[in-house]
Amino acid sequence: MYRRWYGIDLDPARVVVTSGSSGAFILAFSALFDAGNRVAMGFPGYPSYRQILRAMSLEPVGIETRPEDRYQPRPDALPDAQGLILASPGNPSGTVLRLDEMRALTQAAAAKGMAVISDEIYHGLSYGDRCHSALEVTDEVFVVNSFSKYFSMTGWRVGWMIVPETHLRTVERLAQNLFICPPHASQVAALAALDCEDEAQANLAFYRENRRLMLEGLPKAGFTRIAPPEGAFYIYADVSDFTDNSLAFATEILDRAGVAVTPGLDFDPDRGARTLRFSYARATSDIAEGLRRLTEFMASR
């Protein structure tokens, strides 16, 4: 798959099968960092990065990103830290790092002595150019992926991680004691899923149509300040025109419109009170109905 998707001739020995992407992050953080180390990531970003790091006595360091940078960190904004987490496509933004951006970020991290973990869980779910793996620009990177998104195997708890040869034995020893292995039945199902490209592409076509509806319908409802998503199945919106309390706003939308949205506080503890994340990972009819309800709700506020 890595040869087909990225043109990479990957040594299978570097592939570690994990208990979902969460298991991969625990293994990567355990192998790379010591208690008290600082690990940087772009804000807004996936909240579990911060929580896993804190649980392991590591310090998460947020990098404030900007809509004009598509909510991705800039090389000149990297702080002093021992690690850097990149996410492309990102959650909650759905934005994608270009190859030159990936190269610049990994080179800047290397210059600072930062280990890089690249979260590529939404690869395969892109709507323009293909997603680029960090492995296209460096071998000194931990790449995390899972069968839950593109292969639609949410809940089966099977993922994988590409590890530099220098860290393989460390990761093997940690995995043996923390997880032993992911469920055998899940691994068998995942092998079958690798041959289901037609089905996966059909799902992508649904997401593409849902994305079109969202990019058309959200501005009509009043949500105009968005960075259009290039991958995944999310849209991140600045709602500061309407609220400075995204949790209360999301609750109001749920109560009055019957539509579930996610407050930005989950993804950015500093600025998330003024943002919302919308997901379009449902049937197209659900997305159309949700947009109808949102438009009606916003008109009545």
C-alpha cells in the first residue's frame, strides 16, 4: 500500500501493528520521551494528544495556528520541545500539509532536536491532491495510522505505526508488556479490508458529496468563517460573531435544532470558546437534514 500510495519501498519489519491509533501514540510517546519532556502540537488539534501526554507525565505545548495557514503550524513557530506531533489531514480542520510544508516542518524539528510523530489516520480521505506521508521526506519519523477512517473499521481497534529501525526493538518490548497484540480477529479483518479499495472509494464519494453540501449550506446558515477542508470529514468554523462560549452555543444548537456539533474548546483550550467543529461523516440525507435545521435555527436566533 505504501508503494502504491506514496511510491515508498517500505521494509515490512518497520511496521508495528497496534491496538488502534491510541495504542500507537502510547507506544511512540513511551519510546521517545521521558517524564517532564515537552511535546508540541498545533492548536486546534486532536484533544487526546494532550490527555495521553499528561497521563504519561509529559507536557503538551500548543502552537497557535492561523486560518491563513490552514490551521497548520509554521516551521518558524516551533517552540523548544523534545517532540512535535503533525496531523495531516488535521482534526478538527481537515486541512492537509503540502509536501514542501511537510519537508520544512520536519527539517525545522530536526534542527531543534525534536522527535516527530506524524498522524496520518485520515489518509485516503482527501478531495484534491493526494495526502503526503512524512516518510516521503524523512525516515526519522514515527508515522501513525489506523483502519478506522479510510477503511471504515471504527471499533475494531487495529492500527499501525511505521517506526525508524533504531527504535524497533524498544517499541517491540513496550508493546509486549502493554498490549501483547491487537485482537487477532481484527487483524484478519484488516487484511481483508486492504483488498476493499472499491468499497473505500465509494465511501469517499459519499464524503465528497457531503463536503459539497456543507461548504454550500454552512455559509447560507451564517457560518462563513471557515478554512475549507481538504481531507477527513470535518469543518472548523470561527463563530465569534455569534458567541464567546462555544460549549453553550453547541448545547443551544443541540437543544433547539437537534443537531450535534462539537465545541472548539475540545481542540483549542485557549481560543476554542469561539469555534465549532462540524462533522459530515453520516449519510448524505442526514447531512442535508442537519443543514436544513441549522439554517432554520440560525434564522430564528
